[in-house]
Amino acid sequence: MHPAFDVAAGTTATPITFVSKSSLSSAMDVLGSSSRQFAEAAGFKARPGQCLLLPSAKGGLENVLFGVEDESARWRDPFRPGQLPGLLPPGTYRFANAPHDARLATLAFALGSYRFSRYRKAEPLDVKLLLANELDAEDLSRMAEAASLARDLINVPANDMGPEQLADAARALADRFGAKFSCIVGEELLAKNFPLIHAVGKASSRAPRLIDFTWGEASHPKVTLVGKGVCFDTGGVDLKPASGMLIMKKDMGGAANVLALAQMIMDAKLKVRLRVLIPAVENAVAGNAFRPLDIYPSRKGPTVEIGNTDAEGRLVLADALALADEEKPDLLIDLGTLTGAARVALGPELPPFYTRDEALADDVARHARAEHDPLWRLPLWPPYDSWLDSKTADINNAPSGGFAGSITCALFLGRFVEPATRWLHVDIYGWTPSSKPARPEGGECQAARAIYKLVAERYG
Ligand code: BES
Ligand code: MN
Ligand code: ZN
């Protein structure tokens, strides 16, 4: 069970009452005149996010009032209750009435209790929520725990989260669920034909590698997850400016979310043969780094001209996707923090996704909405495919012009996946720039929850 949850029947729990501006008066009728007087004296107006601790006659804590948006509001944040763990004193609580989505509110409570405390001792929160019987406590726990895993992996700085440590984290997860783990490291990448992963990672003193683990019965449908594991992205020789480089420890966010997704799938024992592939590299600067206009072969065959060494994510994913595709998976999914252009288009909270499969697109959009793990479809727009043409090689990794950068990145990846493969690509951000309810500033779990539910629905 997630540490923010309690399910023990009989536990005494302080009620949390959700109130909006329009329901405040009737809520106070129920709570009595001294509570009403106290709320008025304290200036409690049921503004969204406003919290009031109501004392009992004996001086204890009788009730918590928490303001939420009115029903008529343009938008009601289903994660608003994620603020509660940061506002409440230690203790066990329960929802006295239903927030507008009780399941997401409960999930938000756990997501909002996350703290990254590896490098600085934080006071333990000790705030627990007693779950309502009708909720699936295990599933909510599973999702909140996966989010913590993704956030932790991203938040650990690059000095402690290089390709080797990322592989250690993947191995620990594989071991926990009895998955078969292997890893191809350094020069061996060339011998085993992963030229692009090697090219991107070779300038770092921390050797590049391809993490590979497999779980589940061989006869089950094959679901393969590929995650961009760039442990730090300096941009390479096409060096990023300081402002653009600052948060590039998060450039393994695709890998972190793939591991979070794998953890949910394995923990729920979904009937799939799961494979996880993570090209783990550091895009560093050194005399032996790959350069603009270098040309490399790729695992799948096409030669790749380097238009920009900062478009490294699509290079490492290209070789990993080619390997994944060789065994014709039933569903091939890749996640990566691939372009700044995706942020320009949709901002940090709404990652674009791409697929050639209409039914899959509908399902992704539906689960993204239901889980409040928002995703928005963008097209693999065929007319832009020719922008990837190179004058000297089969394909260029960074078209000049810079238009539609997230789309051209998706089209680039599409060249390394057979048209017949059911493929989903998500260009995530993996980071919350400033805290919001249930979403503390820093590394973020994106797309994993929606895709977990999709996989569970299709192969549960
Ligand atoms: N990791 C970055 C993408 C990124 C940048 C994500 C900032 C989130 C915030 C990626 O490797 C990258 O540098 N992409 C380039 C591609 C360009 C050179 C074609 C970009 O988006 O600028
Ligand atoms: Mn880059
Ligand atoms: Zn990158």
C-alpha cells in the first residue's frame, strides 16, 4: 500500500469536507453554528485550495474544510485535493463528501504527498488518507508508486544518474518481478550493430549502453516499451546555452516513465509478454564526440547524416526501435523528452502523441482524459516527410528550418518502424516547471498512467 493510504477499517479519521462557494452555506448548516462562526471569523470563503481546520469544543481537530471549484466553474481541477497533504497536520483523514471525481482526488492525495528527500532530510509528512471501500486501493497505490519511481529517477541529478545507474535501476525493477535482464555496453554496441546509440554516447566517460529486459509468458501478446535514456543532454558539439541545458538531467524522462509503466504492468500481472528497451547514454562534449555532418549507419540500414548533435534522442531511439520491431511486437510504444518544439506547441502539461493506428489513437485519448494524464494527438504529416531528406545520406536527423519540430522528429522515428507495426510515440516533457496540485516542481510521470490503463483494458 502507498504510504499516503490507509485501508484499516475502524481507524478513526478526521473528515475532510469539500466545499465550494455555492455549497458553503449548506455545508455549514450541517456542521453547526459554532463551526459557522469560526469559519466566518477565519475568513474562510471556500476559494479553491483554501483550507480551514475546524476545532472541536474540546480543542481537538473536528473537521477540515477544503475549497474546490464550483460546479459551474469553467474548469474543475480533478487534482485539486493533491494540495491537502501539504496543508494538513500529521494524522489520518477521510473524505466526508465526494469531490467531483473521488478516484482522481484520492490519487491526487498520494501524488501530492511526494517529496524528493534523497539529498536533504525532510520532515516526514505522516498524513494519511483512509480510502473509501468502493475504490480500488491496490490500483491507486500502484499508480502513485509508479509516479514516485519516475519522479525519483528524474530528480536524481546526472552525477548520480548516469547510464550505469539507470541500468542499475532497470535491473532492480527486473529482478523484483523476475524479468530476464541484459545490457550491451560500450564498444559491444558496435559489434552488435547499434551504431547510433554508440555514436551519441561515445564522448562520455560513462559508457553508453542498451538496457533490455523481458517479462511474462512468451505466448502472451508482445508489448514493447522503448524509453529515451539520455542521462544528460549538453547538446553535444552543438552545445546548448546555459538556460537550455539547466534541466537536462531530465532527458532520461522517457526511460523513467517506461520503467514506471513497466512496474505497473508487472505489478498488475497483465497478460502480456513485456519487453523494455532503454538506450542509456550521456550526450557529452569531448574530442571524440560525433559532429555536425558526420554520417553513420543505423541498425535498420539507412545512413544518417547529423544535422545537429542536439537531436540525439531520435538517434538512440532509432536503433532501439529497429531492434524492438525485429520481433514484430503487437504494440510498440516509445516515450522520450525529444523536442523543445512540443513545448512550444502544447506546453509542459500536454504531451503530443503520434500513431498511424486510428483505434489506438482513440483509446490513448480516452484513457488520457479518464486518468487526467493529458495527451494530445498530432499528425505524422506525410508531406513533411521529405524535410528529412539529406543531400549525402539516406536521412538527416535535424531538418533545417525548424518548423513542426515535434512532427518531424516523429516522422524521423517512423522511418525506423515498419508501417505494419502498431506503434505509439509520445514526446513527453517529464518535468513540472512550478508546483501545481498533485504535481510538485521537478520530475514528472507523464503518459505512463494513461498507457497502463490502455494496456490493462486491451490485455488485462
Ligand atoms: N532533450 C532535448 C529536447 C528538449 C529540450 C526537451 C528542452 C525539453 C526541453 C532534445 O534532445 C533536443 O535538444 N532537441 C532539439 C532538436 C533540434 C536540434 C532539432 C530541440 O528541440 O531543440
Ligand atoms: Mn538534445
Ligand atoms: Zn535530448
